[in-house]
Amino acid sequence: MLTVEDYRRFYAEEIRFVANLDSEALVEAFARVPREKFLGAGPWQVGAPELRALAAAGMGEAAYVTVDDARQLYHNVVVVMDAARDINNGQPSALARWISALELKAGDRVFHLGCGTGYYTAIMAEVVGAEGSVLASEFDPSLAVRARENLAEYKQVSVQAGDGAALDPGVCDAMLINAGVTHPHTLWLERLREGGRLVLPFTIATSQSIGAGLMTRIVKEPDGYSARGVSPVGIYSCTSLRDAETEALIRKALTTQALLAVKSLRVDTHEESETCIVHGESFCLSR
């Protein structure tokens, strides 16, 4: 009989191809970290993220399958954490793609906002190793408590409860923002080392707490910030980093698909021109 470790290896290999991963260290992290440890006791409800997306759009109902064998968790599916609040463990291939965009290496210092119960934080901790560090934050107090417990064996990880946008992460090589924003936190841009990578979702609200948009990678270059889209995203919102006027600009950029052409993020003062895609008060996403 195949063991849970065997299933975890098959799962990691599937994520390699579905997310187009080129980091062997990241694939190995998915093969090592026990997903079930971060999900609480079974049985569990699992489902295809595509069906959730259709349900959110009013085009059907989210369908879940109940499983009681941890081996059945090793598929590219979401696992329900809190059905009443529509909280799940995330789609592994989506998170893998975002983490891949961080281009993590051993020794990196990472900030992870919106860590949930810590599964993907553990994945990143495996990649950066004992010589690196991961500072994780989680807004929901109960999830933060679980994340601390789940990540206790990782001495290079610390978990802070509360609004991660109010936290100074210190100088970082990489930041993963797992909550939708309309604008980047100025402090995050300042705290990136030269060559540092920030992956965050620019979103518009689709409900009171959830938004949709474009996961975007920003890199601190010697002469500014480069930017590119990573993937479409549906995600919980970071309420402290949302602005109605900027959201309207993002909505237009998403509707016209102009945001897909983003090449840079500017923080200098300049007049709006044809190269500006989202010309906000404190930043500009440009072609």
C-alpha cells in the first residue's frame, strides 16, 4: 500500500508541472511538509477551486467531497478550514506559482502576510533553510494561534497576530502578501533589499471581504521597481490597504486588460501620461 509520504511525493511532482516550477528546492518542500498537520483533525472537506469560483460568480454551487484519509489531501484542491466564513487552505498550484515568483534561496529573509495556519509559511521556511528567516502575520487571532503551534519546529519562523500592514517587517529579500490591496504599502517598498521581490495582489472587491484581480511581482531594481503580472487571483481583502479611488482605476485597468501590460511601478512624482496604467496618489503602475 502506498504511504502518505508516497502520496506527498506524487503531489509535489504534480504541483511542479501544474505550476511550472523550476525550483527543485520548492518542489522538495512540497514533498516534505505534511499538509494534514496544518488542517486540523479530519474528516476534511475538499473541492476543486474552479467550482468555488463559479459558485462565487453565481454560476452554480461549490461542491465538496468529504475525506478521512490524509492521503486524499494530496491533490491540487482546496481544503475547507471554516465553511461558515469560506476560509480554506488555498489552491496549492496557485500558492506554488506565487512562491516561485519570489525566487527564494537559502538564507533569504521573508515576510508573509496572511499566513493562515502556516502551511505555505512552512513551505517557504523549508526553502530558505535554517540560515534564513520567515516573519509571518495573520489577522485572524484563532488562525494565528494555530499557525504558531504548527510552525513551532521551525526556529527560523516567527508569527505575529494582527494587521500585517501595521507591522514593520524589517529589511527583506522577499515578501508574499496573501491579501488583496489597491496599493502597495510604502514601507514594504522601502524595506526591500536591492533585488528584493514583492508579490502582492491588486484587486477589486467582489464581495464584502473577497476580491479578484492580478497577482503581481515587483522587484527593487537599482533605478526603480520593475513589475509584471503573475496570475489571476481571487483572495480575501486587506482592509487597511484599500482606497476607493484607486480601486476604480484598477477596475478599469482590469476591464480593459491594460493591467496585463504592466512593466514597472513608479513612486516618483510625475504627470499622468499614456504609459500610466494605474496612476495613483502614491504610486503608478506603468507600461
